[in-house]
Amino acid sequence: TWDAPAVDGGAPVNNYLIERREISMRAYKTVTSKCSKTSCKIDNLEEGMMYYFRVLPENIYGVGEASETGDAVLVCEVPLPPRKLDVTDITKSTVTIGWEKPDHDGGSRLTAYIVEACKFGTDKWLKVSTLKTTDLEFKIVSLNENEQYLFRIRAVNSRGASEPKELVTPVTVQEQRGILTLCDNLSFRLYTMNEHFTYFMTFQSVLQLYRKLIYQVYPRKQLVSWLAKPLSWSYQ
């Protein structure tokens, strides 16, 4: 958008010429030579490219002096949400979450991640922290024991924040003991005493691992609970 010229040269301005050039080029290219308004939507720009734009007013006597954008404009959009948000550790007062970077940064490099939390049953989301783009794991502290929380994360670039990536089920804040989790990639995580060990194996090896854990690691623990996704076994 732009303002009409303060001086029209003795005749009303009835048209505008719109031009653009890439930041690495010197010559301008015509976007349109027919624009009667003081705004124009410019299509077919290359994402991630920087452009200068200029507008030239026109009346019955000819084309006037151009008005150019002061800074180059980066063509971009907000990034896609982060991927694979998951809980990696739980204690009686903390929850640690991990994630992967978005599939697409929107044409502008990521500048931060924003972590948000919400008590389950409410819609009051609070920002917990703003993190560097090198951080792909974060521990949320000072949570209330036995309460349930939802967590989500956004990716940020120069255009703004992405849509959130949210955990689909609430997390109960409590000490975790003897939980074996079957993850999507068929890896198995055993959480005991706040330490975890990851086992990679085929699905056919589940029973072998189960017998090993029951009879070698936890010989007195007999109860097995089958849970919905992710598939989990817990011992008590």
C-alpha cells in the first residue's frame, strides 16, 4: 500500500505502475502497468527471496517519480508446527518434553521455540519459556504433583509463530517407576529411578524382553497393565 502523491502535477493521478527487483539485481521488472488503487497484491514471488518494490504515479501528462521501499522485503510465511512432540521424562514436580524441528521454516530461518502449558480442564494457556532453535528438549519445573497438564510448542520465524503442536493427552505429574513404553518406532524405553534406557528390537522380541524384565530385573513384580497408545507395560 502507499499514499497518493501530495502534488499531482496539475491533473489527477489515474493510474499507478508497480515494479519489483530481486535484491541481487539492479533492473526492475514490471508487475503491472494498470492499477487505479493505492494498494496492490503481488503474486508469483519466490519464497525465501528478498525484493525491492516501487510505485510510479501516472496522469494524463505522463509518469511521475518512483517511490521505493526503503528496505528489502523477505517473502515468507509463518513456519509449520514442530514435529513429534513427546514426553521424555516425568517426576513429581517436573515434565520434560522433546520435539523435532518443523518440516518447513516458512522461507525464513527459525528464531525461537515457544513452550506453553495449560492445566487440564481449563483453556488458559500460559507461556512457559522462549527457547533457542538449538534446544529440542525442555524441562518444565514447579508443577503440582498429581495434577494433569497439557503442553504445546510453537516455532517462530521473522513472520511470526506457527500453529501449536500439542500433546493429545494430558500428562499426570507424578513419580514414574518401572514403566516400559512401546514407541511408534518400535523402541522400548524403561523408566526406573528417573533414569531411562532405550532398547531397539523387532516386535517379535517383546515377549523375550518382558520375560527378562519380569524374571531377571523385577522378579517379584507380577502385574502387567496394557494401555492404549503408546502401548505400555507397568510393574507394581
